[in-house]
Amino acid sequence: MLDRTLSPNEVKEMILSICDKIIASEAKLSEADRKLGDGDHGLGMQRGFTAAKAQVEALDPKSIGEVFSATGMALMASMGGASGAVMGMLYQSGGTALNECEALDAPALSRFLDAARDGVCNLGGAKPGDKTMVDALVGAQEAGQASVDKSLSEAFAAIAAGASDGMEKTKAMIATMGRAKTLGEKSIGHPDPGALSVSIMFNTMNEYVNC
Amino acid sequence: MKKLLNDPNQAAAELIDGLVDYYNGSVTKAGPGAIALTEIAADKVALLVGGGTGHEPIYHGLIGPGMADGAACGDIFAAPPPNVILDATRAVNKGQGVLFLYGNYAGDVMNFKIAAQLAAAEGIRVETVLIWDDVASAPPSDKESRRGIAGLIPIVKLAGAAAEKATDLEELVSLVTLARDNTRSVGVALSPGSIPATGMPTFELDEDSIGIGMGIHGEQGVGVDKMMTADALADKLVDLILADDLPIGSGDEVLVLINSLGSTTMMECLIVLKRVKAILTEKDIKIYDVLLGPLVTCQEMAGLSISFTKLDETLKPLWDTPCSSLGYTKL
């Protein structure tokens, strides 16, 4: 158990582990997208996190925010489309909240998630219940807020569980945004691919911290 | 599906290079996906368009004198990322500001919004007009949920003419908003296009069914109907436009665009035009000009759309000015 804080370099290592995990999840994410979209979500995420990996590997970070923001900018620039904008904005706006932060603790993690949620929701206009990645992000963000008094390892475990719950809930929802909207009730039973990506990201963070 | 490609994943990059080759010096690449007129008049208020590729000739084929000054191009059917939009913005900016004009799709709106913030941070003034002409995509009370389809062709042409005469960005915004607000479209899908990288169809539709009001990526429209004659279809589509909130009636003058979504032939478009003309004549609505052909497409998708732009004394002179581009040229 880790009951201390994460340094900028440890956050860099954590992001690199997310990059590897997402790159390796291409087939799983594309399969999920074939049920609801045009089946290219995994490829887009793979492209984005390959670019983010190269960008982050070259960093000698002085702040926590620097690592997250560099990840966000690389995702946005390399992915394009709606998913590039929202995935990039998650890290970029979350990172902006931690520009001055040199040690990640549970309150800082919560600030990251609050800013990430605000950035994504202001940009795309999705609300919880719309069957998008926002459902998983808000699951993590609410768990983060409930964990500000806990240790960092407990906070990471909680946000991973929150993101997983949020993703699971999207299975029962009807898509109201994006291309999946055209499927209407046929979208029930399948998780939103973006929510699945977000859940993988936060669970990989938890594995980095707690394993 | 037989399709002339090299590496399917490089289709967007290669078509953009080909587009620059087509313009033969008058258009320059300002970065991957970002293209602009090589020469833009000093002090011009700039017009930037953009969106996903795969729908040629839009949007990147609408660059030219009297049309757009530049375009930001995404991957196939995907919005361009903010840095590409920013590259294109810098390339067209002449210090008088830049108007972003593009179709109302979630991915485009988000990426252009981020790019507008990045441009503002560099001191470039940006305003936005979204194109939302598809009457089948949401009720008139909810225009902000409507998609942009083929009506963008007359809108971009009018915007290009407006950008040449506008003295500032505010004037351009108001002229382009008028062009947008006076344009209505509705489409019909007969069969899907395919995704170049995978060969998969973009949506499913039964052999004897047609999607009235269906979007160019297969988005939901008014409903699925049985195949019908060209005249019956034209009646239905024109009714949908005239029933919308833009009053078009006796004595009015309109531009008419019959747009093929890709593989629907000129023969079919002309047969539909004949009926549209008859309906409008009967209602004493005058056709000021006609546009016809594959201008907003989705690969080999079959189907077409009808657009009307109601012209007033402000828009008429803008329509009358010459323009040239790969997609639309007016002498």
C-alpha cells in the first residue's frame, strides 16, 4: 500500500503504463465500438496513446500538471474527431488544475478529476446518463471527491471502482449523443466504448499505484 | 468494393496532397491537413472551413477566389484536431480576424472550439457560424441540434463573396448568418457508402427501403420508407422543406441545389430537378439559379438531397459575384 504522494516522475511512469495498456486494448475497444459506432475507436485510441507515449517519454517533468497536460495535447493532436477532443480535454484541463502541484495526493487527485470533468462537460455538453465517456469520468470524479480525506492508494482504488461502475451503467442506457444516437434502443446492452476507455485508464492508474 | 487506394490508412493524407496538386500552385499546405490559398489579399477578413475528409469535394475543395480562404481537414469522416485547425487559421489570418464556418457535428464543434481558444490566445480574432440546414434532423425550435448537409455549398459560396466585401469580421458574421438562416435542406439515402479503411458499409438499409431525411453518415431522419418514384420522392422532400419555419411562397426567389450523395447519377438528379421546378412553378416560386451534382458526398453512397436558399436583396449580389474552386465555380 502506498500512503504517500506521487512525484512528477512517478506520474510520468503511471501515464506510460496507461499508454501501454490502451495500445494493447485496441482489439477490445474496436470490438466495443463495432456494436455502437463505426468500429474505429480502438485504432484512434491506439494512435493517440502511441503519440502520447512518445511525448511523455521525452519529458523531464517539474509538475504533476505538466505530465497530464502533455498527454492531453498529444491525444488531441494525433486522434482528431470527437474522441480526440474529449480524451485530450480530460487530461489537458485536469492537468491545468495541477500546474503548480509537485506531489500528487488525494485532494490533488480530486482537483484533477473535477477540472477534467468540467473541461469535458463544457466542451461536449454531455451529461451523466447520456451513455458517453462522461458516465465513467463522473463515476471516478465523485469517488475522488468522497476520498479527499483518504490515503492516495485508497483514493486510486475508489476512483477505479467509480469509473468501472460508471462504465457498467452505460450498458443499460440509450445513446443520445454522437453516432450511436441513430441506434436508439438497439444501443442497450453494450457499454459505451469511450466509457470503457476511461475505465481502463483509471483502473491502470490504480494498478500502478496499488500493485 | 473496388477502390483505388494505396495504404487505406493514408487515404486522407494522400487525397489532400492530390487536392494541392489539383490547385497547381494556388493552394499551399500549411501543415498536415491544413491548406490555404497561396495568395490572400492583405487586410482581408478570412473565411476558414473544415471537417472530416471522405465527403469530397467538401470542404477542402471549396477553397478558391470568391470561396473559402482555407480549410482544416480531418481523417476520413473525422473532425480535424485543434492543432490542424490552428495551422490553417494562422495561414489565412491577415490581421482582420477569421470566420470559422463548418457543419454542426459534435466532433467538429469540439475541435473548432478548442482551436478558437488557442487562436484567441495568440491574438487572432475568431468568430463561428455553424451550418445547420437539415430540416429532418431536429424540429425548427431546436436548430442547434440540426446537422449541416448540402446547404453548405450555397452558404460557403455566399460567405466567400461576403468575405471579399466585408470590412470587418462582424459584417461577415452577419451576412453569413443571413445566408445560413435562409437555407434549408433535406436528403434521402438509398444505399450506404463504405469506410475506405475497412470497406464496411457506413450504415444498413434494406434493399427496397429508403431513409427519408437520413444523414450523410446514416444518422436518423424522418423515417424509413419503401422505394418510390423520383416524382413521389421530390414531392415528399419539397414538402418537408416548405413545411419548415422559413416562409418560401409566391413571388420569392430561391437557389435550388440537387446534390448527389455519391453514386446517384446526374440523370437521376435531373429527373428530380424537373419535378422540383414544376412544384415551385405551381407555387409561383421563382428559381434564381440551379446547382446540381455530387457536391457533398459520402463515398459511393446513393441518394440525394434538395436545398433551397431564399435570396433577398442582400444575398442576390453576393450570389452574382464570380468564384472558382474544385467544388463549385461560377463565371
